Amino acid sequence: RKAYPQIFESVELVYEVEGEGDALVATMLEAVELSMTKYCGVSAMIAPTSPIYYSIRVNGETEARGEARFPKA
């Protein structure tokens, strides 16, 4: 935002991978989902004040989109 203190209004992450096989898509979906809901401490700290949106692109095609969601402590 333009006003001070300057903070992120939102964050958008794009995960891009290339490869072959249905297992690649399933693996990416699982890894990113776990990162955006359970394991990423940085995202867990930022998400309550600045929503984090993500998309997963495999071989140039968007396979999924979502928003980071962490349980409240």
C-alpha cells in the first residue's frame, strides 16, 4: 500500500514446474497444500494480515489456485 507503514496488501505465489506424469501434478498439489496450511512459518505469520494467494503451474498450465489458511493458535 502507499500509506505508511507500507505493508503488503496481499501476496501472490506462483509455483512453476515442468515434467511428465500425473504423479507430478499430485505431488505438487500435496506439497503446496501442506506448505500453505501447515508447515510454512513465514506464510503463517504473514497470512493473518496480508492474504497469500497461490497458483500451481505444471508445464505452463495452471493446475490449481488457492489461499493460504493456517489454524489459529
